[in-house]
Amino acid sequence: MKLRIIQIDTFTDKVLGGNPAAVCPLDAWLDVGLMQAIAAENNLSETAFFVPSDQGGYALRWFTPNVEVGLCGHATLAAGEVVLSDLEPGAAAATFESKSGTLTVSRDGQNLMMDFPARPATPHTAPENLLAGLGIAPSEVLAGDDYIAVYESAAEVAALAPDLDCFCRIDRRGVVATAPGDDTGADYVLRFFAPKNAVPEDPVTGNVQTELAPYWAARLGKKRLDVRQLSARGGVMVCEDRGDRVAISGQCVRFLEGELSL
């Protein structure tokens, strides 16, 4: 069996930057175990698989190297790039059905823009393993799908050297560290750690903006936000708080195209 695979660097305008995602367009679903094994072999933070949907558009699933996840931003952006560049080059948008509902990827100038459901986080008492893992106490802690540690400066976020073993013992998917953008040229910055899902530190993370954009929009008093992720590879995006939805926009660059032999 031969399967097409495309690896795309997302939330960047140059190869070897941003967050790489693998995309496998399929005619029909493979066995879940096989998709998981392919994702493990790729060893990227996520591999996206999609099939044509009977209702139009596509059905989309995402796998880390060790688990299927319910929502992924950068691999959705990459899947949208494949649809809009290769499968439907004349379309204005690609529509995906997923475990998180209907997601769209549309053209936004040089960027591609995702429309995701908002998932606002709420204030929460910091658990011991979170504080131990961070090493530097945050000024505020929120909880949603992830724990969100809010700091007062981008320098504090950049300086974090977390104990990932502690993060493996928390009761959330992962840990976000975030702060005002200061002199980075962004409205806010972040880093994201998800070692429970075999992602020690994510290079650039789209889906956590569904938690962060509502918070920073309220705190900064603005709806449209420039975002920078302070990982080693780095990445940038633009987010817009739209009430019960969050728009997340960024660029994509193809790194490789090939064929899987299974």
C-alpha cells in the first residue's frame, strides 16, 4: 500500500521554522493502530489524516507519537494547506469535521486562517506538581484543557527550564506559560509543554490560543492579537477573539512530499 505524505512547517514563512506537521490525505480511514504507528514513525508533535466526508468537505483526525488527540491547530492549518493548494485550489476555504466540531481553514492574504471554538480558561489554584515543574512561580494560574501559568514578563517565560516529569503528573493535557509581549513585537508570548502526549515542548501551538486569546483580549482590551511562541524553532500567528470562536492565522511552508510504503 502506498500513501501520500506531506510535511509542512506551520506558523512560519521559512522552512525549518515553526511547527512541522505531517499530513496524509486518505480515500478511506486506515485502522487506528496503523495511523498511530505512522504518527509514531513520523515522530512529529502531530500527524493529520483526513478523508472525504459524505456531507462534503473532509473528516479530520490527529495523532501525536503516542495518542490520538481531540484538537490540533498547526496540523489543521497544514491539512488546510494541502486541500487549498492541491485538492481544491479554487476553493476559498476547506471544511473539516472533527472531534471538536466543524473547523474551517480559509485564505487570509498570505496566511491561512482557522476558525476554532473558544475554550476560555478560568482561575484555578496551582497544584503542587505544576509549581514544582515550572520552578518560577507565576503571578496567576488558569485552568482549561491545560494549566495556564501567567507571568509578568516575556523574559520570565523564555527563562523557564521546567521539570517535565512533574508535568506528567498533572491532571491536564499540558502546561502553557504566557506573558505580555514586552519588546518582542507581539501582544503576548507563550511556551507549551505536553510531555504526557510525547511532546516535551511544542514548537508552535495553535489550539491553545482557544484558551489564551479570550484571556489576553479581555486583559489588553483588544480583539486582534499578535502572538509569538518562544520555542527554539519559534513561530508567529495572529489571533482574533470572536466571542464563542477564535480565529488563528499563520503561514505555511512545505518541507517535503513523499510516499509511504506499507
